[in-house]
Amino acid sequence: MRGWSQELMAELAGIPYRYLQDIEAQQRPGIRLATIEKLAKALEVEPWELLKPAQFPPPSNKRGKSAVG
């Protein structure tokens, strides 16, 4: 998100490095609200911002034409 290493992010959030790795690898279902709050505080964002779905741009046609039509 900010170009930080996992080690730095874990340290700033006050959580174990391995735990952060598991979260990023989606190996930790049911992350506690307290952990989300710690990550948000370290990133200086609101917790809900970490929970909203990612916004991806629509795929583009390789030939520069609209995918519709």
C-alpha cells in the first residue's frame, strides 16, 4: 500500500510479522477487529477503508476498441 516491507508494517502495527504474512496470503480467516484497527492506525486510514472491496479499472481491449459492440 505504501511500499513498506512486511517487517516494517508488522512492527508499526504491533503485530507479529508471521501473522501479517498469513493475513496477506489469505491464510487467516476471521481477522479480529482489534487487528484491523492496529493496521489502520499504522497506515493512518480508517478501519473501514481496509474492509471495502478493491476498485479495479475495467479491462481494456488490446486493440483499443470497446469490449462492447
